[in-house]
Amino acid sequence: MKFADLHLHTQFSDGTFTPEELVLHAQKHGLACIALTDHDTVEGCARAATACAAVKMEFIAGSELTAEHEDTEVHILGYFLDTQNPVLLEKIARFQSVRQNRIYEMCAALNQQGVPLKAETVFALANCKSPGRPHVARALVKEKLIANLDEAFEKYLKKGRPAWVPKTKMSALEGIELIHRAGGLAVMAHPGLNRTDDIIPDLVDAGLDGIECFHTKHSTVMSERYLEIAEKYDLLVTGGSDCHGFSKKAPLIGTVRLPYEHVERLYAAKKSADAKRRAAAAK
């Protein structure tokens, strides 16, 4: 049997692997197909695609967009994205700017708590356009201002803690439309983690294509529940480890192995969507 991991991160967002290192780990675990889904960026996709081609592994260009619907945070995975689509790149650039401003706000809040962390230190460590809380946590540890990553989140960075700053998010409906405009398929990420069950019908009405049923933090019971929801709404099924490299102790790649039949259904759905777009454009 062949397997895939369709939820992976690199140094282009908050992972620790380069795209090439990620592909080597995927090869080690015998994966036939991977998708790169860095947060609010597609920068690493070209390098990951080249690395995959070198080892004859299938690659799907993607991204994970942070969105919200009715005050509920929801993450939307985009698959088969045209990484040169100008509308996608413009929107992503805007949200990268939001992410960067949030780093300044978190560091200012830390400074008010007597923690002398500079935003420039975080940016230097992150070395990417989509920095986030994990980079702040790593910078705190590197500068010996906190003992470890868990303490950084527990003391300062979790929701309700002194340096937590809310994200400015796009609407989930906007996220789905953006993914479709970039030629992609829109999939709800880890619904069990974000507790987004109640909004699934609304997103289906807005064109949601699939749901991530298999995830590192989904129990067997959760996965079975989302498989039932996927069948009820005729949604595609995806799954992935949500690997961030060594940022969460041991790398998670290889812990979720999506049967390849689901990848084949994604390809078929992409082909069908492309055909419909061409037909609509010809009218």
C-alpha cells in the first residue's frame, strides 16, 4: 500500500526543517506523496517540489490559512495551489504583514512584563515572512529568558497570558474563495482541535471541498466521527501529521499515514474542478 502525509510545515513558517530535510524524512518513512502546508505562505513549495522530484515522490503545493467564522477560529488547508497566482500572493502578503506586526505587539507586552526580548531577535531567528508564537517561544529560550518552550507558552504566550495577542484573521468564506481562485481545493484542518463541528454546514454551503479526518491530535473516535461527517456532506477526506520538525520535541512525520486512495480522490476532484472552470470561462 501507498501512503501520504498532507499536512507538513517547514522553516518557511513555524517548522524547523528545510523543504529538503522534510522530503528526506518523508522518504525515510516510505511516503508516496506529501503536501507542504506552511502557514500563510507558499514560499517553500518550489524547493519541496524539486526535492520530491529528485526522489520520485509526489508533491502537492499547499498552504494553511488562518481564518474565522462566527467568532470560531478555523484553519483552511489549500491543496494544488497555483503558487504564482497574483491574488493569492497579494492576500498572503497582507496576512504576513499582520503576522509580523503581531510579533512587535507580543514583544512589547513581554517588555512590559520585564522580559527584554526584542522583535528583531525573533525575526532573525524565524528568518521567514510568516513568524508566529513558536518563534517568540524559541527566541525566549535561546536568549535564556525562559527555561523551555512549554514554560514560554504557559507563562506568557497562551491565550489569556500576558503576551498573548489575538490574530487578525480572514473570514473562512474568503479563505475558501481565495483557494478556489488559485485553482485549489479547500479542506478544513483538524476540526477536532479547533472544535469547528458546528460551522461545517456553513462552510460546505460556501464550497468547502474536504475535511482533515486524520490528524495527530484526533483520537480514533474523532477520526471516525469526521469520516461520518465527510460521508454525510460528500466531502473529500485528508489527513496529516501536522509535523513542525523538532519544534514539538520529536518530529511527527510518519505518525499519520493517509491511505493513497484518498490522494487519488483529491486528484480526481482537482481534475473535475479544473474542467468546470474551463467550461465556465468558455461561455
